[in-house]
Amino acid sequence: MLKFYSLIRPLLLSENRRLSLSRSFIVAALKAHSAVKLEHCPKHTMGVPLADVLSKLEELAPLKLAESWDNVGLLVEPERNGVVKNVLVTIDLTENVVDEALENEAELIISYHPNIFRPIKCVTQSHWKERIITKCIRNGIAVFSPHTSWDAIKGGVNDWLCSAFKSKTSKPIMPNSENSSIGMGRFFELESPVTLKKAIEDVKQHIGLSHVRIGVGRDKCPDTDLISTVAVCAGSGGSVLAGVKADLYLTGEMLHHDVLEATQKGTSVILCNHSDSERGYLKSFQKQFKVEGLNVIVSRVDKDCLTIA
Ligand SMILES: [Zn+2]
């Protein structure tokens, strides 16, 4: 086996994946070779079995915590018994992100938003979502989506967004039926009240944005009126935040009539773009998710599809 490995090692070390045999092919060749047992391969060279990576992801955020309407878990599996060395983490899975995964020789993409959500009837080259699936399969790249399971957990996406502020202990707006300390959205009191103006600056600083959109609560002055309670929902917060009594809503996006409903009741609103309200968590995940032999890379090309002009 070691002799066989030494023969293919130059291929494994080749930097240009497209000009050499793909690693997935080499792994498949290794498995097919009668004398080869994967566990005998030098540690770190062959990466981590995909099944083990999925188990670690499940430990971090059990998929049963995801909302019932969601589509989470392993969405694309190019081969049985896949092995992973490089993981690319993104909020949205675009064709540019798949190209980035290829450049980084990733065998797994963790796409926070599911790249397959509504049922698809065919997988052709005519639609970008279908091309992504074929490109991933052709290049041996698996795709996993955690989505709302990452929203629910302690220290997940919502808690990352809350950390824009110094707060007392937060609680979920929609608690999980089995564990009330986790769930959708967050509500908390600030350690010390701040003006809306200060809250806006804190959010911009935390997310790394030069601009956010705000709705000022009826009869409130951003410079003098104080914010004591905040309701947070990463992504699209309209349904989770509806009816919550708080001085401030912080979310990525809300419909006009939902913002109107909130502001007319005296609640101010900060909107910071759907995916910008989620993306910063990826760096926290990179720090949290330590698996020996696994290299976690945060996408550089993934970005919100709206910008300021
Ligand atoms: Zn989202």
C-alpha cells in the first residue's frame, strides 16, 4: 500500500487540480486497489471520512433543531465513503463559490442556505442551480446545508448577531419545544441602555458595513430616546419578530408593511441586508469547528447580492 501511495504522491501534491487527476479519482483508485485499506494511509494526507465530518457537524448543531419547512443536511453526495480534507464555508452557493471550492481543492462545501430547497424535476445545464449540482458531482464535491439548525443553537448565527451589543442573557423568541434555551430569534435587555444612533454604529461596526437601513419608531428621537430591549432575527425577520414588544428590531430584511407595523407601534428597526446579518458567523464557525486533518476555509467571493450605489 505504501508503495502504491508513493507512486501517486506526486499527483496528490500537485497544485493544479485541473491538469492532474482529481483527488476524488485518486481516492477512488486507492479504495479500489485490492491491497489498500484507507486507515493505513498516512494521517492528514487523506483527510477525514465525510461521515465523520457529518457526525461532528451534528454534534455542533443537531439537524432536528432545524425548522420543519427547511431542507437541511447532506444535499449533494458525489460518491460513497467520500473523504474530506478541505471544507469551504459560504452563506450562498453560487457558481463563483463552486469555482472557489475547486481552486481550494475542497471536497465539501458547507452552504448555510440550502442550494436545493424547492423540489427539482431535472438536472441539466440550463439553470445555474442545476449547473452547480452537476459541477459539484463531477468534481467530487459534497454539499451540506445546516441553515436553521445553526440559527437555533447557542453560539450560532442569531447569537453572533446579538453580540453586536453588550446584553444581559438572551432568550429565544420561538423556543424549541424540547429545550427552551435554544430556538428561533433572540430577545434581550441591554446591559445599559443606548440611543438608536449608538445602536446603529454598534451594528455597523459588528457587521462591517458602512450603511444600514433604519426605521425610527413613532415619536422617537434617534439621538436622545434610549433603547433597552432588542429583538433579533438573522436573515429575514418579519415572521419571527411580528408582535414582539421591544425598543428595537435587528434583522437582515423585512417587508415594508412589517416595518410600518413595527415603527407605528414605537419599535425602531435596523435592517442590515439578509445575508450580511448571517455571514459574520462563518468566521466564528471556522474557529469553533476544529477537526484534526480538516482545513476549514471561509469563502472570499460569497457576498450579499445587494449593494449600495
Ligand atoms: Zn438567510
